[in-house]
Amino acid sequence: MADAPVIGLALGSGGARGLAHVGVLDALAEAGVRPDLIVGTSMGSIVGGLFAQNPDPALVWDRLESYVGNEDFASYWAPFVPRNELEARDPQHRLAGLHDFMQRKLIAVKTVTRPWIQDESHLRDPLDHLFGAVTFADLEIPFAAVALDLISGNSVVFHEGPLVDGIYASSAIPAVFPPLERDGMVICDGGGPFRVPVEACRDLGATFVIAVDIPAFEDTNFSTGLDIVLRSNTIARQRLNRFVCAMADFVIRPDVNQFHWADFQSGEACRARGYLATRAALPDLLAELKRRGSAGLGDRARRAVRDLLRL
């Protein structure tokens, strides 16, 4: 019999859409597919870190609901979400829309007049509350968080030390939160060049990578030059991402493009889409795992990955 593959789960970035990862984990758990290691970028690092800490998708969701449902958290991201025309005709929604418009203008001014618009505590404090004083070594499943060094352009893979440091760095959106400065590096959210961390999964010992790719496109009417620049940048990142995902052994793409990346009120719907996409993919995934000889998968592979992470 062929050696059992070491299953690596590469959870991509995606903001609120990344809550679909929980549905993916739910469906995989139901099918008895447990990853030997998890690597995440941005929201993928938050979901992956929670699951690595306690591999129970229901508990992960309960903790995430508390995290994204916090009033301060929700109120900050709300102005990024455009209101539709039906809401705009409602006087109450028009008032809320005006408030959001002013908030977006303020955010735009801050973005071009300072290096970041939020203090580190606005991200780190909720993450501290979510994870506690946990190190990577404390986790039940080996886990790594991927970020970007703005100086060298290389990825930074966190797999030791305080868990929150790695997840903060992986989630620190450029121009929104301060980057993490360490050892001559300036480290921020890796969701640009390392949107789905397939390569890091391979480097950490995975021989069968399941990539979860969250779509990045937004509807836009190109009303400003910034809209055009942002869409051009998104297309470039998506083209790179297609090449990266082609290196995975299996790719799951939840259908969450209709939800805005900052609309955390759509979290339950995104979770459901992740579950449905994974359920639909399971026959092919299980067949491929069987072909690779996954019958012996378990503690042996997990011990080997842990040993690799300690090197």
C-alpha cells in the first residue's frame, strides 16, 4: 500500500467571505477528512488558528460569531459595504447611507495622509481575546500563518512563538493596520501575493494540499480612477492566484462572490456556501485521497509534520 499522504489545508484570505472556511471545515469533518496541518492567510489564518486550537467546527463558528459580531468590529467595517438602490430610496436608509458616505470619505482622507488608519490595538486586542495567550506549540493540529514582508517581497511563515503575533501579521491589512516590524522586516497581510498559501503548505510537509480559494472580485461601476486601479490590481492578483492554486492537489471554491468582503453580517450565508461547495466536491476529493492511499492516515503523519515544524 502506498504511504498515506500528509494532508495540508491551505485556507485563503477573503475578509468576510473567508467565513466560508468554517463551512468547509464542517463538511470535511463530517466526511472524516482531518488535515495533518493547516496554513492560513488573513481570514484563513484566523479560522485556521481556531480550528488548530480546537478542531471542532461548531466551536470555531461560535467563537467567530462572537468575534465578528462585536459592535465595535461591525461598525468599523460597515462603511465599506455599498448600499443598494432599494435601500437608498428609504429615508431611514438614506440617513444611514449619508453617515456611511461620510465615513468612507474620512477613511479615504486618512489613507492618503497617514501610513495606517487604525491603531494596532483595534486588531490585536480582539485577537488576544479570541485566542488567549497561546503559542503555536500549544495547538492540537500543526498550524502556520502566512504574511508578506514589504521590504524583500518574500512570504513570512509564522509557525512558532505567540500565536496572535503570527495571526496579527497575516491579517494586518496594508494602510488599515500597522505592519509588524521584526528582524528588519515590515510584515503585513499576505493576501496579495500569497492569497492561498499552497507553497507554504508544501514547504511544511504536506504531500496532498487541499486549497480553499475565496473569490476576490467586486461589482463596480468604475466611477473613479481609484475604482479602475483597484480592479486592475485585483485582476493581477487573481491571475497570480490561478497559477498558485494550480499547484494544489485539490481546490474548493465556495460561491461567495455575491457577498461584499467587508459584509460580516453575511457570515452565516458565507459559511453555508462553504459547506455546500465542499459537499459537492467530496466525491472527487475522497476518490483522490483513496487513490493516494489515505487509509493509513493519522497520528504517524501528524507526528512527522510536528517534527518538521520544530526544525
